[in-house]
Amino acid sequence: TYILASHQLEAGKMVMNCDWSKPETSGFFRPAQNALRKPLGFQDLVTANQGRVEGGSKQLAAASWPRPPAYRYERLDRNSQVGNCIPLAKIRMGTWVHDLECHPGQGAKLARAAGTYAHLIMAQAPKCLVQLPSGVDKVIDSRCRANLGLVSNPNHGARQLRKAGKSRWLGRRPLVRGVAMNPVDHPHGGGEGRTKGGRPSVSPWGKPTKAGFRAVVGVGKGRI
């Protein structure tokens, strides 16, 4: 499996994936920064308190008691790390998100293009109001998951090809009009001037290409 890289998400960062079908019991933890610190022993405390502790052996023993060990783990804030995948109900309002689900457990369907993001406007169970990159406000189930932040490579839409060769490098072939071809190459080819031969628009193989034809084909089929 893979995830879409979020903007400013570096290699080595730890991200989490919260599954709505599995209830959270103990929270999310990570190793604390001071977890590897060695606790002071008896001799270390005696040496450190030698110039401060005065009196009897009771004060020296009290000062040399071992300190409680440092906590080895600390609780994670799910809304602090870019790239975390958590349900919409647990995301703060006003957060930028991407890779939204349309239905719980369906997988990312919305805001997946490079540099795109959605805006969480209102989060009230069981529905959330999200503004999509197109500007449309969509109501989504609050159990649907989303990634924090925006998709990486935000400058993708601002790039320029500069020359026709770069389009060919991307696998885009030229588009030639049928009326500009010869009759042997296309049904619209040939003739004097820009004429289609008095027939509706068709493909090079003679199939109608208008949107109305594609919508009508297959209507009523498969009904019981």
C-alpha cells in the first residue's frame, strides 16, 4: 500500500492512520525525548549533594533517594502532524485536509491532485461540511477519514511546457480534426472546403460521438 505524500512531509516522520471501525482505547503514544536518560544512582546523588547536604545521615539518605524514572512515552496530538489520517469528527474546524473519503472505509476519493486541499468548515456529528477545491460545499459523513495538510508538489499547476516536445514526452499525441483528413482516413475527410459530407459527427470508425447518443445508448437495458 501507499499514501499520497503531504506537503512538507519529510522522510523519517511518523504518521498515524486512525480506523473508525476500531475504537480507541489507550490513545497514541511515542517515545519521550527524555526516555533514554539514565536515572541518577546512589553514588551520583551523594557526589552531587556532598557540598549541600549537612547534618546527619538521615538528611544524606533522604537526599540520595533514587528519583522516579522518567516517562518513556508521551501522548501524541493527532492534529499536529501533517499526513495523519484521522476521521473528520476528530479534526479541528478550519483545517486543510486532502484524500477525503465519500463513505466510511471506501478509501480516498476527493482532493487527490497535486497541491490541492479541502477546507473543513463545520464538524457536527454525524455530518461534516467540507469545501472542496472546486469551491463546492459538500456534506460528508463524520466517520470518513482525511489526511491533514495539502498534497505535495503545489507548483504542479503553475509549470509551463515551453515547447511541443514536452507534451510528446508526457505521452500526449497531436489531435487532428477529421475535416482536415482525407476520405480514406476519416468519414469527415475530403470535399471542397470545410464540409462533413452532410452527416452528423462520427468517430473515425463511423460511430456517433455526440453526448446525446452516448446518453441514450443502453437506456432500459438490464432492468428486471
